[in-house]
Amino acid sequence: MNNRTRTLASFFSLAMAAMLLGAVVTTNLQTQSAQAAAGTAASAEAAAPETARVPSGPVTLDTFKNIARLQTPGVVNINTKRTVKRSSRGGGGRDQFRDFFGDDFMDRFFGPDRGGESQTQRSLGSGFIVDKEGYILTNRHVIEGADDISVTLSTQRPGAEPYEAKLVGKDARTDVALLKIVPKGDLTVLRLGNSEQTEPGEWVMAIGNPFGLGGNSVTVGVVSFKGRNLTLGVQGTGVDMIQTDAAINPGNSGGPLLNTRGEVIGINTMIVTGGLQQSAGVGFAVPINVAKEILPQLRDKGKVVRGWLGVQIQAVDEATARSFKMKEARGAVISQITDGSPAEKAGLKPEDVVLSVDDVTIQDQTDLSRYVASKSPGTTVNLKVLRGGVEQTVPVTLGTFPEETASASDDGEEGGSAQLGMTLRNLSPEMAERLDLPSAVRGVVVWEVEPGTHAEDSGLRRGDLIVTVNGAPVEDVGAFEREIGKAKPDGVARLRVRRGDGYSLVTLRLD
């Protein structure tokens, strides 16, 4: 072997040795790095809440399997029981409107029949655990009016006694309720995410107990729309809902809508069914940020106390902006002011356009409603309004939002129940839409008819819309009562009633 050959052989030997050494060092470093990462993950896991975290990253075939495995134990089945009076009169052909989970549409909007024999009414829903002490979030309509509430965990053995649940607080405006059980062991707590970061097209999973089949089932879909403003329980207010095509059915109400990190981003609340009383791919969830904002008050006070302005408002569209000679379409225009309200006392007027409040720009009516609701009663806010082409600042001291008295499903304005044998309610835009009424129709809704009374004898039914009394239009309960007062000397009143797509005349005795 010559010198040149020996030199080349020595070079290649050294190179191979260096490569082997580098491989060994690299392998050791990777092993140490992996061990360190595993240790960090283990520490984070130990510091995490009561439930394991779903791995973040790209969505894979295992993502939803992991979410279901880890989070389903934190979703509960809710059973309620209440005693109601059964009426011999049915609701007619209104089954197509039963599109809220767990509850008959007529019961949701008109309350249960209270005449005739007593009967036990049961309903089912879902909820989810939010802390280890046993607090559970659900929908208000799931437990509304219940005499008894029981909760079953998915981890309980078959046949085990359910937990007795206590109603801690509820809120009509957001349709959120907080329950409490006394846990007998460790609970799986679901993490509350940030619904503001949710975007259309994002994968989501709904968990709940559809149709009371028992046990939790999961469905997967995407966020179809974000910010669908819907009224849930209080006339004149709305919640910017998350719309999803994840299949949601009766019994899912109150269950969680989760993102791919296993975080709750919404409370499944309602669906549009097209009259089939089953999922049609259009479901809605209350954003979890809405629930998080009111959770402390529900826990501490049992209700939510909000600031109140006392106005009916609507967004300024392009045509409205032109009519006000505004350069851009933004703000909230006042269409009506409640008598005796803070707005009236402050001197606000119909057709004032609210441009900002406390220097916060108002883009539409939702911005103003949300800002006012976030303030405590007694707070003074400064509204910049456009009036007659001139901007001016109007200070308003907020009152207390009349939550219960404004509720379309509880104690809203009513009349006629004592004297006439029926209870009436004002027709809200949301109710008119669900009853498929033309937008121009006005009147008062027959909420309840008592058996054996003149109202029943006249043929009035729950869900009838009274539009005139003796030819005079009645747009609210107050107007109805005034016209009935005028008719009392005659001992009879003629009512024009809309039922379904037709009208009829009803004679109501007043003696």
C-alpha cells in the first residue's frame, strides 16, 4: 500500500468515526430532550384542572375520539319533574312549532295548561360540570318551573340513585342556569374556552342526551355562523349565538359545544327543525363567554342584575343613515322610550341616534345593549347622540333591568286572567316569527284559558291572537284592557281573533 492509499484510508476512517460519534451524541441529546419534554408535559398535566387536556395541533382521526373519552364524563343528564294542571283543550295543530329541546313549543311560549286535573310532567336535558364542588351549567328552560331536579353522571353505575340538584341561579336573558350537587367523589370538570376566538368553519363537537335515550352521545360538525342575534327569553334583548351544523336534538339542551382542544365554547340551546322536531343542521349555542360573565352573579346572587336604559333600539342601515344625512351607517337609533325609564328621565327622544357611550363607539344596537347591560344599576353613562343633525352628550343614570317582568316566558305583562278566565301576553317579534305571522300583524296572545270560564265558553284557545276589541285595534295588553273597560257596560265584547292563517269573530261575555 503506497503512502497516498494509506493517507486516504486514514481519512475515511477518521470521517466514519466522527459520524458515529455525532450520531451517538445526537441520539443522546434527542433522548434527553424527549425526556425533558415528557417531564414538562407531566408537570403541566399535574397542574392542570381535574380533567386531562386534549392534545392540541392539527385535527386527526383521533382528535374527536380523545375529546369524547376525556370530556364525556363531565357531561350530565338532567331530569326534571313538575306538577301541572291538565286542560281538556289541546293546542290544536301547532306541533310544527315544537323546536326547542326538551320542551314542547307551546309549553315554552304559553306555559303548561293549568286547568283540569293535575298531572306530573317530566322533561330531560343536559348540563356540564364547571368545578369540583359540583356546580353545573345548563339552560334555564331545561329546569324552569321544575319541582324536582335530578342529575345523573355518565360515570355512575346502572341503576344507581341520581344526585339531587339544587337550583342556584338562573337568567332569562341568556337562558343560562346554574345547578349544584353534593359530589360523592372526584368529578370531571370541563374547561371553559374563549368563544370570542371561535371562527366559522372550525370543527366542534356537541355532547348530550338526545331524546332521553340514556347516556351521552357525541356529534361532530363545524361552526356555521357566529353572531346570530336571537332573543331567548326577554323581549327586546338578544344574544349573539354560535350556529353549528353538529346534530343537536331534543334532550341535548344545556350540553356543551366543544372545540378541538376539548374546551367548552358554547351551551347548546335551540334548533330550527323545519317542523320535524329533530335536527335539520341548524343549531344554536349560547357563547360560553356570555355564561362566564354572569357566572359569579348566578353563584352569589342567584340572578343577574344589569343596568337598564329603557329604550327600544335598532341598527342604522344605509337608508336610515341617508335619512339622517349621516356619512356612514353606524349607531343605534331609538325607536321607543319606556315611560318612567332612565332614558325618559334623562331627556332622550325617539329618533335620537346613539353614536357612542362613554367614548366607546356604537356600531349597532347590539353594542349599546351589551355595554349598558355590563354596567351596574346607578351607574351614570354618557351617550353621544345625533339629534336634528347636531351631536350632543346626554348623561343617563341607569336603572335596574326589569329581567323578570320583561320575560316573555315568565311574568311578562299580562291581563284578563281574573275577570275573563284567561291570561294574555304581548306579542313579541320573536313569537310572531315562530308563529309564522306576517310582520304587520299586531295583537295580544292568549297565553292560558281557564276551564269553566267565559273565555273557554267563547271558544278561545291558547295561542289565539286577539287583534281587535269591538273594532278597535289592540297592540298590547294595556290597550286590550282599556277597550274591555269601555265594553263592560254592555256586558259583552266582540273580539277579532287570528288562529292559524284565518280570522274569526268571538263574543266574550264580561259579566
